[in-house]
Amino acid sequence: MIVEHRTYTLKHGTMDDYLQRYRTHGLPVQMRHLGGLVGFYVSEIGPLNQVVHIWAYASLAERERRRERLEADPEWAAFRQMNRGSFVAQEVKIMNVAPFSPQPALPED
């Protein structure tokens, strides 16, 4: 099992608008294709104006397959267009789950 840890840094003052857009337009299409959302977080202390989402997958191959389906969805393309210019930075990490860690729920097809 792997988890994908995505951190997006937004322009100052745009967090509320982004969260509303994501909740309404981005999350539904991601859940349809990716599933496996472990959590979605907003920074409070430390680097500010950041959102973090963590996704669980059985393998890198499954992640690739699910992300290909997401990228082919016109609703996702429209959401991405809505966000042009919103981000200052993006960081993506792929991590293995340690054997003793609680195991996040995997998406079902």
C-alpha cells in the first residue's frame, strides 16, 4: 500500500474561495475516480495558506490507472481551469505505509 501526500500553497487571501470550489467541483470528481481519501487538511501553524490531501492506493500501478481516469474526465479539466493562477507551489510525495501503521481504507472499484 502507498499513500500520496499532496501539498498546495495558495495565494494569500484565496483559501476560502478555493475550499468552496474544491468542495463543490473538485472533490466529487476525485472521489468518483480516485476514492481512498485519507484526509484533507488546512495549515494553521507553520507554513500558511496550504492545503494537504492524502490518498491511499494499493500500488503505484493502481494510482496511475486511477489518475489516468481522472485526467480524462471533462469535469476535472473544468475544475483545473477554474484554479488557474491559484497556486504558488505544489509538492507531491509518494510514501509507503509502515507495517505497524494503521492501514487507511483502500478505494473500491
